[in-house]
Amino acid sequence: MTLRLETSIAAPDGEQYAGRTQARTHIAHIAARVRAIEALGFDGLNASESGHDPYLPLMLAAEHTQRIRIGTNVATAFPRSPMATAQAAWDLQALSGGRFALGLGTQIKRHNEQRYGVPWVGSPVARMREYLRCLRAIFASFQDPGQPTWFEGTHYRFTMLPPFFNPGPIAHSHIPIHLAVANVHMSRLAGELCEGARLHPIATFRYTREEILPAIEAGAARGNRKREDFELIGSPFLAIGRDEAELEAARNTLRKQIAFYAATRSYHPVLAHHGWEEIGLRLNALSLAGRWQEMPELISDEMLDEWAVIATRDTFAERLRARCEGLFDTVALVLLGPLREDEAFLRDTVHRIHSNGAPGLPLPQDATVTP
């Protein structure tokens, strides 16, 4: 099966990972970008919650595209009630004609408590299990107002839905849920209850094969589900350049990305899998001290190779396929800098990936990305 490709709108850039303010965008740019992403042949586009609301840009995507899947990568669940999430997802599914996929993640305790200002209670896996079941109950009740499905759990309760507040049935009522995973516990839950998993980039290729996939398969078995009905969406780190000089600059930018994530204690099981525990602790200490500029130098070339697809532009598609095919069903390309708007590179990459198996979608030669 040919790899599916998606890319991002309103995503963080390289300087944002180094602790600097992100660039601003505007409605016309988002509208032009989603049109271009679809015209270039991508299978999906997503919006992240990295300083912006992840749902709002997707309203524009629903309006300005006809074919492409749109989704959140990812929306943070716990600061929003299941009802708030369900309403946003239901509207996007209806307005896009059934092209929406709901990507959800927990974020970490510190961000929930100190950035979002919401309590962190109980096990995040147990709480997410309830969240997912409550969401499904709300979706079912939206679709069948006459026979609502209620849910009562330890963390969430849904036992009332007056007709005035019910948005009512839609044509495509099944909304795929993709759970963000970075450890085996959340991976099991995704395999059991979700249609897919969105891998955090911090999961190396080896960690994914040796830890994540077995956990997903165990969860799928528990839920009496088949692996082939489950979508694994990889988001590997990328370093791409025209020549060796550009490639080295891309590697240095990538070190900022990896250092940013590897500083988070919740992701240290990945580092431990490779024997990098000490580096993770040093990165964490530097981040807490606000010494962001010193962190990238701790990321070695060996670590880059474990985490990333590193290639020149003319070899990128083949390198991506070699590392991802047979492991991921879909690859989310997290592109930084000028690559995001390089239409020739994007068109060529999509065409090379799609043409390796089943024919890809037509790629209009006049597709452009308007800055």
C-alpha cells in the first residue's frame, strides 16, 4: 500500500523551538495554503495546538478544500470537556462533508496545571479512556436524539442533552479518533478504542517498532479489532537541504526541535530505550533554567540518525519511503522554514511517494502556495 502523506498548517517553526516568538499568520494565507496543499496532492492536512487553537484553522480548510482529509494534530483533551470537544468535532465533520479526523492528546501534567490552569487528576490513561467513551456517547446522542446514550464515570459524566442543545444528525456520523501516543500505555489504549494513533516525533523508528507497535497490537486484540483497520500516523523529525551546507543547517535546526521535546520527563522512556537517560536529565535541567540556547549541542549525530529522515531534496522521497514504508500507514511531514512553501519540492515529493504504488491523485502544475 502506498504511504499516505499529510502536512500541517499553523505549525511551529524552527525559532519557536529555540524559545523565540513564533511568526504571525492571517486568514488569507491559511486559505491559500490549504488550497495549495490539496492541489499538490497531499492526502491530509492538520492543525496543531502549538500556540493556536487547533480547530479554528480547520474551518477555513473545510471551506477551501473538497477532497483532502482535515484533522487536529493534536487537540489537547483535558482542558476541554468532552462536550466542548464533541461540538467542535461534530461541526467540522458536518461542514467538511465527512472529511474530519479528531486527533487528541493529553499533554503533560505541568502544562495542564500551569499553562491551561486545569487540575491533573488520576492516571492520564484511565482518564483518557473515560474521555473517549464519553465522546462516543455524545456522538451517538447527537446522531440519535430520540435514544440518547449516557455515560457516567469517575472523571466525566454525560446525562443530559435537551433538544435545544443537540446539533442533530449528520450524514457522516462516525468521526475517526486518533490518539497521540508516546508510550506503551497510551498506545494500548489507542489500539483498543481508537481508529488510529498519531506518533509523537520523539518516538524513534526503533522505539516505534520495538515498543509502540506491540502495545498497539495488544490493545487491538483486547478490543477485538484488526490491525489492518487501524491507522498508524508517523511524524518523524526531518532534516532536508539542497546540498551539504543546507543539510548541515537543517541538522542544527533539528537539534533544537529534538532538544525541546527530549527535555520533557514524560518522553524519557524513549531516551532510556536507547541508553540516553543522562542526556535527558541534563536537557530537563537546562529547560527549567531557561537555558534553551545551550540544549541543542547535547543532541549528537547518532541521535539525529535514530530520530530523523535526513536527506538532500533530490533523495528525500526515496529516503522517506525507505524508513517509513511498512511501519507507518500515513506520514505527517512537519516542514520548517522555506520548505513549507516550496511548491516544486512538495509536488515532487508527493508524486514520488504516490507513484511508487497505486497511482496518486492528479497533481496540477499550477498549484501554488501563496505567502
